Amino acid sequence: MKMRIHRGALAVAAVAALVVFPLFSGLALAENKHVSEAVEHAKEAVAHGKQGHADVLVKHSEEALKHAEAAGVKNPHLDEGVKHLKEAVEHGKAGHADVATKHAEEAVTHLSEVK
């Protein structure tokens, strides 16, 4: 009788592990996907900023900001990246492509460190 109970409990635990682990892994991947999207948009912002295209830099910085804020990760590098993206948007809207580019570069540096 005890053997049946143990076997049943083991089966339930195994099934639960097979269902729960992929669920949490998927959530972690979704968070990392937002961070990688933020990095890619921030890199695009830098590229356009170096060409003097402040308007396109703003668009990519705003997209990067959306993804960074959606990541849901508590990380000081993410916080710094968000701060620099906001600065990039602000300076880009003012037409200061050079300053906005420096902030976007800082954002790339910090966002790349988010694990």
C-alpha cells in the first residue's frame, strides 16, 4: 500500500516538474527577449545618431525604452539603461543628435549587461 502511494506521489511530482519548469523557462526567455529587443533598438538609435538622424534615433530609443520597461527584470543595469534611453529621447527631440547618441551608447552598454 505504501509503495503505491510513493509511486503515485513520484508520478505527480514528475508530471508537475515537466509542466512547471518549461512554463518558468518560457517566462525567463520572454523577459530576455525584451532585453535583447531593447539592445537592438538602442544599437539602431546609435547608428542613426552617428549619421545625425535625431528623429530616427528618437524612434528607436522609444522602442528600446518600451522593451526595457516591459522586461520586468530588477537589475541596476536595466535601470541605468532606461535612464539613458530617456535622456536619448529628450536630447534627440531637441535635435541634439550628438548628445542623444552618447546616451544611446550608454544605454547599449548597460542593457548588454542585463542577465
